[in-house]
Amino acid sequence: MASEIVTHDIDHDVDHHDDHHHEMTPQWDGGKPVFRTSYGKLMMWYFLLSDAFTFAGFLIAYGALRFSSPSWPVPDFVFQLFPFAGDKSLPLIFVTFMTFVLLFSSYTMVRAVQEGHRENKNGVAVWMFLTIIGGAGFLGCQAWEWTTLISKENMSMTRNPFGTHTQSGVYLDATGKQSSETFEIGDSYLLHRTGGHHGDDHHEGEHFDEPGVYKSAVVNEDGMILRKFLVTEGENEGEVMNEQLGPKAFGALFFFITGFHGFHVLSGVIFLIIIFVNVLSGLYVKRKNGYEMVEKIGLYWHFVDLVWVFVFLVFYLL
């Protein structure tokens, strides 16, 4: 009888322990957030990490080509024009304005995310609209910069009219005599298209009256003006030489990397517009998740802004 009582108590304790174990250990339901974040935000972080490696590779390639080239354009000289300012020199003012517009849009994106956490539909809509305006404004500025470099300065993926002198010298006039214009090693130059002289041979002694184009020049097969100069210092002192085009890598890298970033900005603006329309429609009000979609596009937008800081540093400041 006593053994039966003991056995009954043991069975009761085992059953009680199993019930307690099931209560303390909830069953896996397959929907538990990883790293305390949603699946959508986690996937966005994975995408941004992979995209960061892509941009890092491009910028590293730029640095390797730049420092392996004996001559490289000076940013203050290349990016000195400003809309409606004519040919007045305003180094880096326009690109600084571009940067301010993009970074300010990052602030408005932060405010949109904050209002989303408060479930404030109108606040999200206002700040997202300002973010869209900032992104579109940046794209407009970049379009003007590209148009100016291509149509006015004749820069392309395969041609770079900007450069720096690798030796000191003095320019020669149309008669071969020394002019009053001299230059030192490292001084910048810009070559222009003549507007019609093409051929395999150089045309020496041509006269050009276009603004910014000198009269003493040589024209190459691409119709670019190559000025003649007398070397005054260095191992080639005393020789008459032609001014050469700048390194081709500069134009290719500039258009490719800034264009790749511009594509990201354009994609971001398109997604912002789609999400903005959804906000106005009240789609996210029903979900009651703090406007998570706005937060996810915010992560992407901040990444685009951060990448531009590095592009700005590499191309325009160094």
C-alpha cells in the first residue's frame, strides 16, 4: 500500500513537471523576429551592406588609378562653374549646394520616421514630401553639372580636357614666339573643342576667336585644341611640346561613379513617391506598426546620403 502511494506521488510529480516545462517553454511558431527586428528591415540591412561593398570597390579603384597617374585634374579648377554666373570662377560652391540639399533631405527623412512612430499620418506625409523635393533637387543639380561638363567643357567617358602640367613652360604664339603666359608644374589647364577641324594630321598655327580658346594652338584628330609651349625646366628644357589631354580615367570614373550614385538617388525618389502615395491613402494606418515601410525606405535614403559624403570627399575635395 505504501509503495502504491509513493508511486502515485512520483507519477504526479512527473506530470506536474512536464506541464510546468510546457508552460515555461513556448512552442516555436516560426515568426519570432531575428535580432529583435522585422524580416523586412533585416533584409534591407543585408542589401545595404552588399551595396556598401560595391561602392567601396569603385572608390578604391578610383584611388588606385588616381595615384598611379602622373597628372590629375584639380577639383577646384574642374568644378568651378555655377548656374547663371557665367564664366565666373566659384570653386566647389555648386557641388557644396548639391551636398547640402541631399543632406537636408536626410533630416526630413528622419522627421518622417519619427512621425511614423507616433502614428501621425499627416506628419509623415509632410516630411516625406519634403524628402522627395530634396532628392529631385539633387538630381536636377547633377543633371546641370553633367550637361555643363559634356556640352561646354567637352568631357566624356573617353576624353578628359582637364589636366595639370607635369613640367614648367611658356606658351608660344601663332608665330612661334614666346608669349607672356607662363605656367608652373601642377598648374591646371582646360582644352576646348574647335568646332570643325578634324583629320589625321595636326593643323598648326590655327587662329580661334571663341571665348576661352587661345589663338596659338594645334588641333588633334578629335578637333581638340592642343596649345604649343616651350619647356623651361626639367629634363626636356628647351623643347617645344604640345599640351596633351588629361588622363582618360578621370572622365570615365567620374561619370560612372556619380552616375551609379545618381541611379540610387533616382530609385530612392521613385520608391519615396510610391510610399508617399500609400501614406496618403491610409494603407499604413491599418497596420499599426509604426509606419515600418517608411522606416525601411529611410534606411536606404540615409545610406545613399552617406555614400555621397564619400563620393564628395574623393572627387571634389581630395
